[in-house]
Amino acid sequence: MEQKKKDETMSNHINNNDSEKGDAQKWSNAADEIIRKDFLKEARDKCKEKVEIFVECARENNLLVIFKCRQQNREMNDCVGQYTSEAKWNEYRKKKVRDFEAKGSIQPTALKYKPL
């Protein structure tokens, strides 16, 4: 159910008309933002244990988190970083675009894909 709602939201963010009249549809910045959030959530989920350790340290140390939780923060960032490289983002984005093309939500020839 949640995936269907995301798909509908994504479809709503595919804009009509580009710089030329007659261009069918293009991928919008809003659609990119939605899939980037999913991409980052998946990375955090893969590093759930490290994230939880850092969050617990932060809760215990409040304002001193910067000094007392450096190691936990570094470990969390290293873990998340291995899943969020530029190459992985571009690969994830291309996969999502192909998924929407397969569903007929976007026309492949009209897609203005630009790697970040």
C-alpha cells in the first residue's frame, strides 16, 4: 500500500513540457528528491546498529555529543558512506527511472537524465 502511494506521488512529480513544446515528460527535481530520501533511508537501514549506537550516545551526552561520541559518529558515517557514494546514487536512480519506464509512468525517450 505504501509503495503504491509512493508510486502515485512520483507520477505526480513527472512534469509535462520541457524547454521545447512537444517533449512528452521529464523527471522532475521533486521526483529526484523523493527517491533520494528512499536511497538514504535504505542506507541508514543497512547501518541500523551503528546509527542506534550513535543515537544512544547522543542521548546520554546531550551537548557534549560532539566530543564524547566522535568514534560512534565516525563509525556510523563510514557505514552509511559505503552505501551512499555518487556511483551508487546514480545506479539507484537509473534503476528507479527504469522501474517507472516499465510501468509506463515516464517515456524513456523524453527522460532528461543528468548524473549528479
